[in-house]
Amino acid sequence: AVNGKIGFVTTTVNLYYDFMPNQAVTPFVGAGVGATFADYYTSLGQTALAYQGTFGLSYNIDSQWTISAFTELVGSTTICVPSGGGNSYCGPALALGVGGGIRYKFGAPAVAAAAPAPATPAAPSFMVFFDWDRSNLSAQALNTIKQAAAQYKTKGSARLTATGHTDKSGPESYNMALSLRRANAVKDALVREGVPATAISVIGKGETQPLVQTADGVREPQNRRVEIVIG
């Protein structure tokens, strides 16, 4: 070396390949070419073709940003440098090193927000209303039951539930029995419309589940009903 001072500056352009890019920790390799400049400090330097090979591990912070640690081999083609006494050494230059860095992936798609799960469609339902203290079916009720039967037939092997209700007038025990009579009246009409009796479940709820909240003893028309649910 001239006065013990020789410096090398290497610049390369590198390409990297990620293995398992969708994993949090990703092995990668890289290769590049460029130029090495040997600076003699006391005279003009020399430039040679340089190459670089890299192996490392990266951690994907998100779809675009990555931090990495790697080891790399940097070398050049034959380069001649002074070796003292007026002599020169000619040969390839090689260096092995370790390092780390941050990479940005151009063109990487941003992670899209997960699409909301589709809402479960509500089971088709129908409502039949009754006069006070009655379980007989009006013309409007029969028309609603006909619509429910037609809907059932489009479902194939569906089940059908008829749930009877009352308002809060009258004794609780009486209302429970009345709600069941109303549900059975609807079931009989459904059977006449072609729905198999074995496909119909009948439930009486009495005054326990009013559609409209009222005080005890109030006659509320909307609470005197049978709900038909097809599922």
C-alpha cells in the first residue's frame, strides 16, 4: 500500500427475491452489479466491475414496508493497486459483511379492509290479527294465511311456526289458552291451503309478549295476533 492508504468504494444496483412473501418473516436473496473504485489517495485510482450477492431475513411490517438483516459478499473483477516498492498487486477484490435496512415495496397493493359478512336474511313472516276474545279468522286473516302457504310451498322442505298471542285484558291463564286456540285456528287454515300438518309447529304465548306495551287490562288490537314464521 502507498503510505498504508488504499480505500475502496463500491456502488451496485441490486434485485431481491422474497421467499414466502406473505409470511411475517421472509427469507430473501439478492444480486447486483456495479462498480468498485480503488482510491490510492496519492494518485489517481482505478475502477473495476463489481458484483454483490446477498442473503437475509426480513420482517414485513405491512404490505409495503419491511425491515431486514442480511449478510453480503461484495467482489470485483481484477483491479491493480500499489503494493509498495514500486510494485502492484493485481487480482479480484472480495469483502464479506453484515448489515440491515428498511425496504419499501413499490407497487405493493395496500391491504384492503375486510368486507363485512353478509347479513343473514330474516325468515319470512306473516301476521294474522283477531277480534277481542275471538279465535275465528276474518277474510283478511284468511288472505294472509293463503299468502303464507304460497310462500311455504316455494321453500320445499321448510318448517312453519304459528305463535299465538293475546292482549292484557282478562286472566293470564285464560289468555294462554286463547292464544293457543288462535294458533291452532291458523294451523287448520294452513292445512286447508295445502301445508302438511306435520310441518307446522303451534305455540301459545298468552299475554307475555305483547307487540305494543300496555298496562294490564288494556284491549290492544295489535297484541291479539298469530305470528307465522317460515324457516
